[in-house]
Amino acid sequence: MDTYYTIEEKYLQAVEEVSYGESPKALQLFNEIVTNDPLYARAHFQLGKIYYYEVKEYQTAGYHFKTCMELEPAFPDNYFHYLDLLVFLNMEKQVNIIAKQALNTPGVNAAAIYNLLGLFFEKNKNWAKALDAYQQSFIEVTHKKQKEDVEESIERVKEKMQRGNAYQYHLTE
């Protein structure tokens, strides 16, 4: 059995377990951390990621992401994953609140946040807002691959807008 001297050592061991694909062991360690120190925000963040991406327990993931954000609102890494979950669950009110908070947090990847907003609006067939969000993402983007993805999203939404216009009929007298 492993012996850890500090909570930080246990946290780093759990993060290492995640990187080696040992999610069950990591889950156990992160749960031990939050049991011993419920205010350890980053353990909540890691639990949120495991529950969202691997266990697919969305309510539990949301609880941990939200707890992390409440405990350490300046921690930028949490916002993308929390917003991704909210977009996936189509929770409009929360999407708007968390996106606004994210964009006001130093260190957050604004391009990724705008991209998620674009996806949210696109999923809800609000083409104008989707296009605006994707264009904001394009302005913020700094990586070539991400730039290509955003350009593809912009073209996709423009195509949807044109197809929508092609099927609109106007009656005139």
C-alpha cells in the first residue's frame, strides 16, 4: 500500500494515475482527498473530468465542476470542461452564466469558450448567434489546428443559413 505524506502528494499521484489510464485508482485517490479535505478544489475538478468523460455520470460531474468553480473561481482549467458539459446537456441559462464567468477569468482559452458557445447556438439552430460566436473564436484563436476547426464551423453555419434561406417562401400580393 502506498503511503502519502501530504494531500498534495496524493493529488499528484492521482493525476499521474489518470495520465497512465488508471482511472479507477485515480478515482479512489481523488475521493479520498475530497473526503479528507472537501475544500480541495482541484480534486473536485479532476473528479468532474472522470465522471464526465469516463463514467458518464453527468450530474455528479456537474456537481464537482461547480464545486471547483465555487471554491477556486480563478482556476481557468475548470471552465472549459464545465461549459462543455453544460453545452452537451443543453442547459441554456447555465451556459450563458458560466461562459460569461469564463471569459472574465484570466488564463481561460477564450477561443475554446467562444467555440463551445458557437456549438451551443448551432445545436439550437440559432445560426446568427452561432456564427457570431464562431467569429469571436476565430479572433481569439492562436493554434493552427484550432483555427482550421473554427473556419470549418463558420463555413458549416453559413451553409446552414443559406439552405434555410433557400426554403423560405414569401407570399406577395
